[in-house]
Amino acid sequence: MHDLAFPLLAGLILVALAFDFLNGLHDAANSIATVVSTRLLKPVHAVLFAGVFNFAAYFLTITFPSLHKVASTIGQGLIDKNLVTPGVVFGALIGAMFWNIVTWLKGIPSSSSHALVGGIIGAGVAHAGMTGIQWNGLNKTLIAIVLSPVLGMILSMLIMLVTSWLFSRASNRGAERSFRVLHMISSGTYSLSHGLNDAQKTMGIITVLLFSTGYLHGKFEVPHWVAISCYIAMGLGTLMGGWKIIETMGSRITKLSQHQGFSASAGGTIMVFTASLLGIPVSTTHTITGCVIGAGVAKRASAVRWGVAGDVVVAWIVTIPASAAVGAVFYLLTTLF
């Protein structure tokens, strides 16, 4: 017996896919900021490039189904899946979308991932209190908020140092040509890792919605049609671009060379793929921002505009409580009907 009429279920799924589209739009900057700022690709070409690789992550999950761990964390690792209701899902999605739109309009590279986490926690607590929180999943997500940009910064600095040593005898022209190619490859792999980690968050939301309403039985697994829908929505969102955020990420934090762009996107790729393997819904925005700062610092500390970086960090800190508050409010509004 299904607990939710099909039209209402379909409406909630469309809201979830709208969040996924907005996620791709908002986080396009993650994938292409370095190639745009270094003029490796024209903005329109870079967005198309990122959109294709974001969608290509779908084929990666077909080959390696175990890569769906992030969807499991979002769907049942933050709030007890048996306590999730359609109202909780609605509140979580609206809370996340509200924060994404605010930061998008302001050009602030905040985290869509943590906006969704905040929305889930806020709506879940409003519904069932603190007892519904799955602390293991929440704790590793909160730890990743701090570790992902810090480790990304350190890793990108190390990549800068190692590659500087490896190319120390190369001519400036030869090194520039090599780093242009390497930067293109690393940007593609970072877009692939972004699609892998971020699309799964919406998959987890839709899957737990299907589970909680009786449309999904047995083992908690992402249906094939849910996966392909989420990758299409995110890919289309990326194709639309988030130009204000691209400007902040690509030029306002620090000016990048091809060498620095390669180091930042390579460091980000390693970090996000590792998080996906561990099932951690890491913030791709936080990670690449840390990597861009690390690549800038490796050249010289003064190359980084620390005031802009500080504004970004403040947005990170505020994201989860702000989206949690909005998620709780919208969940409570559903109880009036």
C-alpha cells in the first residue's frame, strides 16, 4: 500500500531534479573556473566540456556500482530512513535550493552539498527531534567540511612543488605547452569526479522518498531510472553555467597560470574521488577552493586575495545552519495542510 498519491510523488521528484539542475548550475564554477581564468577554453566551450564530463560519471557508476555509497549516506546516513516523510524531503529540498539561489545571486561559491545536508537535518529534526539523526554519517560529513579544503590546499601545493622540480630543466615554452595539456586532462577528470559525487546526493533523496512512501522495497538501492535522471539534470544545469561564481573562483581569489590550474584541478580530482569511494558527500566547492588557494600560495602567499577567501569561508560556516533553518520552516509549513 503506497502512502503517497502518485501525482504528489512525481511532483516531489521533479522538485528534487530541479535541485539537481540548480546544483549543476551553481557548481559549474567548480569544474571550469581554472580553465576559464587561464583562458585555456572559452567560457561557452568550458561549460560544454564540464557538462559532458559531469554526465559521463553515469557510465562510471554503471561499471562500478559500488560507487553509489554517497547516495546511501544522503538517503539513510544522516536521518533514519524510517523517519523520513514526504514533508521532510520537501523541506530539505526547499532549504537547500533557497540557500543555493541566494549564494548564486551574490556570486558566493558556497556548497550545494552542505546546503542539502543542512536542509535534511533541519527538516528531519523538525519532524522527529534529535533522535532521528544518524551521527556517524553526519559526523564524517562535518569533518569533511574542514578536512577537504585543507587537504586539497596541501595536496595542490605538493603537486605544484613536485611538478616544478620535474619541469625544472624544461624551457618556459615547453613547460607551458605541457601544462596546457595536463590542465585540460585534470579539468576533465575533476568534472567527472564532481558529477560522480554531487549527482548522487539527489539520487539519495529520491531513493529515500521512494522507500518512505512504499514505492521501493527490500534493499536500499538507487533505481537505474533515478540515476540517469539525476545525471541528465545535473549535466543540463552545468551547461547553463554559473557565471558570477565562475568569476569569483577563477580570478577573484587568485590569478592562475596553466601550471597552477593543473595543480588545483588535479588535487581536487584526487580529493573528490577519494571521498566518493568512502561514501562521503564532500563539498566539491570547498575542495576546489582549497586547491586554488594552495596553488596560489605555492607561488607566493601574497598572490591570494585573503579577503575574498575569508568571505567564502564565512559562507561555508553559515551554509548548514541557514539551510537547516529554512528546511525546518518549510517542513513545518507542510504540517498545516
